Amino acid sequence: MEKIQPGDMQLANGVLQVRLPPAEIFVATLNNEKSYVYDRNTGILTKSVQDLETLARQAAEMEILKAANEDGILEQAQGNAELFLYKFFQALGYKDVVFVK
């Protein structure tokens, strides 16, 4: 709601027109308390990577974000926001509410 500006809402002929900002993902993280490195094998001749666990976690978080996007989380969030705000504006007395792109 904080990104909606006064210019994003117009009332014309009893119809409230609302332009919502696009949905966005704020964070996609692993729960560090419930995740751990299952196994780490390094060979005798290989050089160990000090930040291997950090790199693995970062790669996993990128995959989580990618999967969420592929599964349509942004579209679902946009639909949820519109439904919530539709009911909210109707409770405020606006009978006709239209979301515009």
C-alpha cells in the first residue's frame, strides 16, 4: 500500500479506478537454523573452497527465487492484492472498483 500514490486512484462516475504497482518478491532465503551441509568431500589433491557453504546457500536461494517465479508467484500475489483491496474499498463504500494496468 505504501507504493500507491494519490495519482494511482481516480473516482469517475462512481467507479474507483486503481492502478497497483507490480507485485514483487522481497526476499527468498533458506532457514539457516534448519539447513545444513549434508556431506562435503574433498580430494587429497583438490584445493578446498573456504566459502563453499556460503556459495551453496546463495545458489540454493537463487533456485528458490527462480522456482517461485516459474510457478507464478508474482501473478498470484497480484491477484491476492486485487482481491483484498477490492473488498477493502467496497467496505469503505466504493461499490464499483476496477483495477487498471
